[in-house]
Amino acid sequence: MVRFVLAAVSMAGQLIGLEVGLSTPALFNPAFEGQSTVLQTLADMATLLIFLSTDAHHLLLSGLAHSFQTVPLLGRDFGGSSVEAMVRLSAELCQVALRLSAPLLAAQFLTKVFLTLLARAAPQMNVFMVGFPLQIGGGLLMLALMLPMFAAVLDQIFGDLDIQIVGLLSLLKP
């Protein structure tokens, strides 16, 4: 469950980095064993800090202990309803990623519309030279304004984590 949340935030960071224009520089991310953008790494680190600050790691440990009580070791194969629940959770991953990145995506869309109108109004102006710094600066400003909302959404998701863990474990009962 926690891995799904981290993957959703990583996907949101990747979408944000792609829209802002900072997807070219990549760093090695050991959590996902591959390359990730700068904003994706920033989103991952912020999520881990929120995860620890909301005491969600205690929910993770209690869920792990509860899993051994509910489903004994080697006591159940995955199948049927548990696979269906995992597919449903992975579909919610995209929804969470879009919820986290939607304000910035909307702001970047409006910036591109503005630049398009500017290109039509002043065809002799080099909009690309003006647009690229405007997109990066506006994206970083919007990202700074989004951080409280980002924390609130993750706090809500981590608050519902125990309910989702118990629900998933109930599907695995023999």
C-alpha cells in the first residue's frame, strides 16, 4: 500500500517535471532503481518526510504485525478478490497522481495558451526564448504554492492507509 502511494507521488513528480521543462536532467533514484527527474526526486523526498511526520510509519508497522495475525506465513495464495483489489488500487494510483499534479498542469496549460496568443499577436517576437524561462519560473512558483495542498492530500492518503491495509488483509484470509 505504501509502495502504491510512493509510486503515485513519483508519477506526479514526473508529470510535473515534464510540464515544467525539467525532465531532461535525471538523477539515479535508488528507491526505484532507475533514473528520475529532479522534481520527481523532490516529490519522493517530500513524501517520505510527510510519511514520517504524520506517523504513518507506525501504521505500516502495525499493518505488518496485523498481516501475520490475519494471514499466517505461507497460508494463502494470491488470487481472485485479492488480485482484483490490487488492480483497483493500481488504478487509483493514476487518480492520486493526477490529483497531486492537476493545479500545476492547469497553470502550465494556461501559460501555453498565453504564449500561443502572444505568438499570434506579435509574430516577430521569439516566443520560444521568452516562453521557456516563463514556463520554468511559473512552474516552480506554482510548485511552491502547491506544497501545502500536496501535504494535505498526502496526509489524507496516509490517514486512510490503515483502513486500506485492513481491507486488503481481509481479502487474504484463508
